[in-house]
Amino acid sequence: MIRKWLVIVCLAVVHLSSSAVEKTALGGQRFADATPYGLFFNDYDPNFYTGFVPRVQEQERIKVHVARGNQLRVRMVLSDATVDNFLLDQVAKHDLYQEVIDRGVIQLTSNTAWEDYHARFESEGLREKAARKGSLSPEKWRALNAETIDALNPERLYRIQADFAKLAADWQALLAASQAADDLGAKLDLVNALFPRRIFVFDLDAGQEAALGELVVLAKAGDAAAFRSKALAFLNSVTDGIYDVEDGRIDYYEYTAIYPAGTYDKTTVHAGRVIPDITTPGIWFFQPRMHGTGMRGMVDYISAAGYYGLIPMFPYEYASGSAYNSIHNTGISNWIQGHALLPKEWGQYTRGSRNGKPFNRMSMTSRGPVSHGCTRLNNGHLAELRELLPSTSQQMEGVVNYRNISHCYDVFDRRGDGDVEIMGVQYYIAYRHTDARVAKEIWAQNNRKDFYEWLYAGEMNFGPIGQVTFDDACEAKFVKRKTLEGKHWQGLTLYEAPYQPETVQFYKINGVASLSDPGMNFNRELRRVGYGYQVDRKTLRLD
């Protein structure tokens, strides 16, 4: 009893007890807004992605960010090869799906996402556009691909252009005026200022540190020509050469996707406010799963536990035993009929039902504290993330996962035009579940105002979409593997990315058990279509 009172006294110093933290959840209230979110289905079957995102085959061009606000942002610097092969990849993927269906290799179940996808493929004229490759100049072919990516993925594709001479001149002025940077953090601040909001370097090797020192000397000496030449070499070194400079200009396409994300089932207190706790902050890398049950040794590991959706997950931290922290799906599905938290209207939801009857189950991620330590995405968003990533496990190893400390936001200039914003997404669902993975209580009502008041804990000034602002918000900075509090910004606007509908088709493999090794290999292989990769037709039972 004495010990209990000591704990309460200590927490009273910050004016919040553990019971106050727990009371930020609303308990067993039912979600009031009946707008359907998530993925509706019947059984835990394999599934394939039925959307139109580009695939990037180079892991160094992919960055993943998790931050305050509970969203995961994927930023991809598209190579010319990625853009040039987009239409060809879309045709190849569609035709492979068509072949395994027409030849009876798979039987479609639960939903009609394939039919919707096929209709969109036809209405957009993707095959006809791909057939124009031989009649267009390389420039016009690339433009056609870029226009198609943009049309199929609104508010995700951005053309980033910069005058390198200006970048170098601005950086030279900064280095010339800078004091001696003795610690790594100060050096990284200088390095990342070379191409603001496009370089996120968190460490320097000995050669890069020496090159930075030489650049500081050149900057202070005022030798602009020598400085610019060495600055270009330095840019290539610290970014793995992903930013091409041609005729003095940087000009490329960038793809940004933002998904609602669930984090560890725990809140923390910052500045007197109760906020979701982001565990394992810092720099982490996608890694193959080497421990646990089932087939191991790959980044795109698929769990045999049905509640993981039979979708690849992406491990980034080995914990112990068979446990990893990973980016995975919702980790839970809900029986719809009679569910205490779900809107009653969802029990009659039939849109996209293959048999025309209401669905049995649905899955939706909690944009809040929910997990055992992993990062949870909606099932369809996880399937889309897999589509964005390289074809093979080996190519995915080393994708960088930047994880903020809990109170620091994802501050980013998505258009590359200097307009810095706080990243967010239009998704307003958060709940907790029992150890048996049954949703038990909601964190907030699922309307935008109530949800934001809970999620942002009074830090934001509420308004219509595009007009939510923050008086003060910090961003994170990364030094080696650690996350630190970075710059504070005043008056930033919240960018609320549209919620991306989840597009996956469920199926069974005729004559093959879904959880068998051949079934798992089939599931993985069907997701690997992309330029430079030869699909294994034997694994897909086509040869």
C-alpha cells in the first residue's frame, strides 16, 4: 500500500496518474460514424494487390518514416527506369493475374476486387498506352508514364526540380558562416542542409567527414567553382547517387504514400499531454526474419497466423526468441455481426461481396496505441507497401526506417517547393484489443474533430481540411541510430493525405494448402512482378 501511494505521489508531479492516462480511452462505446473503412472479407485466404502503384527496385531510393500523429510515410525517389517501366509493369502484372485465374490455378473468394481492378485497367487504356512505347521518343514515353502514375495515384507523385548551382551557393554561404562543428549532430545538420528536406543523413564515414572539412575550408575561402564541383561529389557520396544532376539541374519524380499506423499499446506524457508512445525510436533497417516458425530467411516473411492476413510483413528489429518488431497488418480482424464497437450498419455491408451477402469479417488498423511493439497498417495498405518495394527479399534488405521520438512530428516538404508541413492522413479510427485479439474499447469517436482532439491532445488549432495548424511542433533529428528532438516550428499546417481505399483480392490455390510451403511461395511470388525480375512460373504452377 505504501508503495502504491508513492507511485501516485510521483506521478502527481506531472499532474497525471496512470488512471488518468487510461481514461483517455472511451471504453466500450460504439463507433458512431458508419462510413466504412478497412477491408471486408469472409475467411483468412491469400490475396493479391489490385492497385496501380509503381515498384522501386533500389532500396537506397526508399525511406520510411513513422512519427507523432501515428502515420507511416513512404518516400521513393523514382529512377528513370522505374518511371519508364511503369506501364509495362502494370500490363505484366494484370496479365499474370489473368493467367492464373483463367487457367484455374486459383479460385477467387470473398470479394470482387479483381473485377474492379480489371475494369479500371481497361477503362484507363493501360494496354493501349503501353503499346505506344515504340512510337514515342524517350522523353514523351517517360512523360506518358509519369502522367499515368499521377492519374492513378492522386496527390502522391511530385516532380522535384532544383538548380544545383543555387543549392551549392546557398550551402557555401551556410558553411562559410558556420562555427566549427565539433560533434556529429552539428555536422549532420550542415550536411542535410545541402539539399533541404531531401537528404536525411544520420552518420558519416571518415572519408565523408574529411570531405566536409575540406568543403568548409573552400567555402570560407570563397572559391565557388572548386566548391561546387566538390559539393556535387559530396552529394553523390552521402545520398548513394540517387539524385542525378544534368546540365546543372536536379529533375526527378518522387512518390509519397502516407498510411495510418498503429503503435505500441501504451501512452506517454509530454508537456502535460497524454500522447501515443512510439517505441524503438531511431534508425532501423528492414532485415530477413531468421527466427520463428514457418518459412524463414526472407524480408517478406508471411506468418501462418490468420490474423496477420497472409500478407508479407517487414521485420526491422529482432527482439528475442522468435519475436521481431515488424511493419505488419492490423494484427486483428473483427467478426462483424454482433460486434459491440463496430457500427451496426456494417453488418449489412455487401459492396464488393462475391456471393452478394454481407461479409463475415472486417479488418481495420487502430491509428493509436494498439500493438505489442510492432507498427500496424491496414491490410490493404500493407499489401500496397509490398507492391511499392523491390521484387526480392535481398533487394529489400537495408530499407531505412526512421522512427521519431513520440512527441516529434513528421515535418516534410512534400512538393519540394519550400512549403513545409506536418504530415497526416484522413483516417479517424483508434481502438484497443484484448490479448485474444478482440477489439474491446475505442480511444475516441471516429469523427475528425473528436479524433483529432484526442490524437493531437490540444496541440493543434482545429479547422477544415488544409487549415489545421500547430502553434509549435518539433521535428526529429537522427544521429547514428538515435532519434533526438530537432528544430521547433511555429504555425505549420497539417497536410491530411486522402485515405487510400484498400484494394486486395482474396483467393484459394486449387490443390494447394495456403499455409504449406508451396502455398506460401506462391503467395510471395505473385507479388513480385516488376522490371528486371523474372517471375518464377513454376512456383506459380504455370509451367
